[in-house]
Amino acid sequence: MNAVTSTFRQLHINTAAGICLHDITPFIREEVQASGVSDGIVVISSHHTTTAVTINENEPRLVEDVRVFLERLVPRQDKYFHNDIHLRDCPPDEPENAHSHIAAMLLGSSETVPISAGEPALGTWQSVMLVELDGPRERAVNLHILGV
């Protein structure tokens, strides 16, 4: 009987301004391999309310389509109650970022990927991406690797 292994790691990444997608697949592969887990799962989760985690193709023109679509879907310049900084109990340098919170809720904050034969079981064109919605910032992504 094999013992279940549990490993927690955190990736820190400096993001660019506005909406941008960062392929974190290489880091995930490295951490899964280092964990020694041959079969199991890796849970990838954002540590922030203005970022998202998603799986899709990391093709530059598609990435630009996603950025443009999100800007149209949840425009920065729209009126949001959260942006009434003067009516909230928050630091005076708090950004007007309601659009980022809303986009993050729509995209989701985590993904679970199977591990098979010591590798994340992703499709040929699949990449795990951190979606920055309110950059530039230093961000953290949590990895929880479980398996045998």
C-alpha cells in the first residue's frame, strides 16, 4: 500500500499592468516532479481576489482576444459601488478595481489537474494560466499536490 503524499508550494510572480495572462505550467510541472507524486492531483489556486486561474491555450493572439474580451465584458470605466473609496473603510491609496473583482469571480480562482506518471495530465495545447486583472502587482499562486 502506497502512502499519500501532500506538498504545498507557492509561486510568486510579478505581473504586468492591466489584464495579462501568465503561463505557470512550467512551474507546476517542476513542482509536481519534485514532489515525487506519480498519481494524484494538483490544486492550483490564486491567493488574491483580483486574479484568476484558468486552463486554455497559450497562443499570443488568443491571449490578446481574452484580454480584449474581459475589458469589454467588465469595463474599468463603468460605475461600481466598490469604487466609491470615500464611502468605504479602506486605505486612502486603495485602487478603484471593482471590475477586477467581478472578472475574477466570473473566471474562478482555482483549477484541479490530474497527475499521471509523475506529470500534470494536461492536453497538448493546454496551459495553466494566472490571469492578472489589476496589475502590476506581486502575486502568489498556491499549489497543493496530493497523491501517491
